[in-house]
Amino acid sequence: MFFECVEAAVVASVDVIPLNFSVYPNPTTDWVTLDFGQHLQSMNVSVISLSGQVLSSQDYQEVLQIRTKIEGRPEIYLVKAKGSGIRDKYFRILKK
């Protein structure tokens, strides 16, 4: 048997909306606000522990700002925001 190795490249074009997110207050005692700076068609926001456990996940439609509660003991959490046409963004939030 004879196998031939072939190199291949895949090129794709994806429109990505540039965003300047604001997340406040940080540190927080419970609630944080994500301000996207523009209206977005759909977003998913997740709160994740540093061990990787998803503590909450919520879908939103037609949003400019989202307010989410960080439940749990005081420590560092990740807030993940993702949407169509937008690169996933992660924010490190300190809960006091």
C-alpha cells in the first residue's frame, strides 16, 4: 500500500463585530453589568467558577446592557459573553 500526504489549507471569512465591552462594578458584592456599547441581536452570558463549573447561563435578545448576579462565595469568577458574529469574551470578576 502506498499513501500520499497532502497539505491543505482552509480559508474562511467571518464577519466579526468589534465591541468594546464594559463590565462594572469590579470588584462586586453580587451584581455586575455588561455594557456592550451597541444593541446586539442575541447574546449568551455565563458565570463560570475557576474550576470550570458553569454556575449560570442565560440567553438574551436585542440587548445593549445585561445585568447578572454572581452567586456563590467571595472569590474570582469568569463571566463569558458570546453572540452571533462576536468573538467570545471572558471577564475576570472579583466577588467580595
